[in-house]
Amino acid sequence: MNRAKGWRIQTGIRTNPLVSVAIPVSEFVRKRFSRVRASGDEGKYKNQVDKGRRLTIDVRHGSMVANTIGIQMPADFPLAAYNDIHSHTAPLQPRFPDAFRHYAGAWKAVAIRFRSAAEADDVFQSSLNEQSSVEQRFRQEVALFQFFTSSVSVLDSCAYALHAIGNMIDAAAFPLTGQSLRTANFRGVAKSFEARFPADSLAVALVSINADTLATELRDFRNFLTHRVASSRSYVMPTTGPNPPVRWEVSHLEALSGVQALPIASQLTGRYRSWVIGRLDVLFAAINSFVRSRL
């Protein structure tokens, strides 16, 4: 845990001198920094947050940088575990050059896709405060497409990296050719790890995440936006009382998850971002244990 004046920032990273970073604070950004808690001068900083000002806080240099590709990561990404996994796996390149080439590209993609999803979520959250217009709708559509495609890609890229790690352990069970690579998505790798490492906590985590209803919903929305339609809007005008939330009706798209409609509101992306973060916390912990015990 790193400490800064007036703020406590949980990163789980150690090392390096303190530097100053300016963070734009608005309501939607404050929600995204769920791991940052006010302390000390809480009242003073709360006033600055409410006024939408910029706060300058001290954080450890490099504490939010992915060690695979050098990009800054959002505060809610489980960066310490991500970097630890790569720090252990990178020295294996000379022993497993072919498998490492697959692993490295996929592990970089995990960080890139998560940041892409996070930035799309922030854009979508911000757009909800804009006046309704065709340009607002366009920004929302681009953000939704980017968010759902990138979120699914985070999981699939993680799974592809695991397929490559599996090849380092058992090349026959995890071949790097043809159909085996084409099926090395999250669902396929969950099945292959369950078959090869049934008692391992990593296999248990993969199977559990794959079976989660929200994983199915994420894939549904990715498929809708990538292969079928743009999102639509359904407005209900009540005779009394406030207007209900605008909805995206999807019943006619026959979602595997059974979802019928989605509110055009903060939870449309926020709920799934929180879910992905929670699943990555579990998954990275299991991967870390797996690679350290078997490689």
C-alpha cells in the first residue's frame, strides 16, 4: 500500500520514489477509482471532488505501469499480480521460444484490452451527463462497442496465454497448431485445463468464471454489437410520475443468457467492468500459484 497526502492508494506495488500525478476528478472518474479512499483532509478533498477540480496526489513511480508493454493502467486493474506473473514467466523464453511467443502476445493483449474497456466505460459514463443528441448517441455507440468487445477480449487473451503456458508443461495436451489454437478462447481453455489439471485451483477458477451468467451476457452483447446490430433505444412515457430509464431492447436478438432489455444507464458498462475486475483478481491469483508451482 502506498501513502499520499490526503489519500490512500492501494496498488500492492513496492519500489521507486514518489512522483506527483494529476488526476481529473469528476463523478464518473471518482466511481472508477474505487480503490482510492479519502483519509486525513477528507473534507477538503471532498469539496474539490464535488467541484470537479483536479487533484494532484503522490503515487509510487511506475506503480500503475504494465511490465509487459509499459503502458499506464487504470487504478482498478490487478496490476501487482499481472506483473508478478510476467516476471516469473519471462525468463522461460529461452526454454520455450515458440510457446513464449504465443504467451507474450496474449499477455500484452490482456493489459491493452482492459485499458481499452476501461476508457470506453469512462466515455460512456461521461456521455450520460450530456444533453441528448445524435452526437451523444454516436459516442455512446462507439463506447459500447469498444467496451464489450474489449472486455470479452480480456478474458479470451488471458485464456490464450494460459494455453501457451500449458504447452510449456504438456505440449501434447496444448498443441500450438491449427484447430487447437482456434479453440483456445476462454471456453475452450477452461475445458482443456479441467481435463488436464482437474484438481488445480486454476482449472476450478476457469470453469467457474466460464459458467458465470455474466460471462454469457458479456459474450451476448459482444456478439450483438460485433456481428448484428447497433444498440437501440426504447422510451416509455408514463402518464404520471418520473420517466423510467431508457432501455435497449434485445429480446428479438435471442440472447443465450436470456436477457430481454438493458437500461441505458451507468450499470450498463459499470456492472460488467466490476465483474471483470473481480474475476481477474481470482484468476491472476490462481495463475500466479500455477506458474510458480509448475514452471
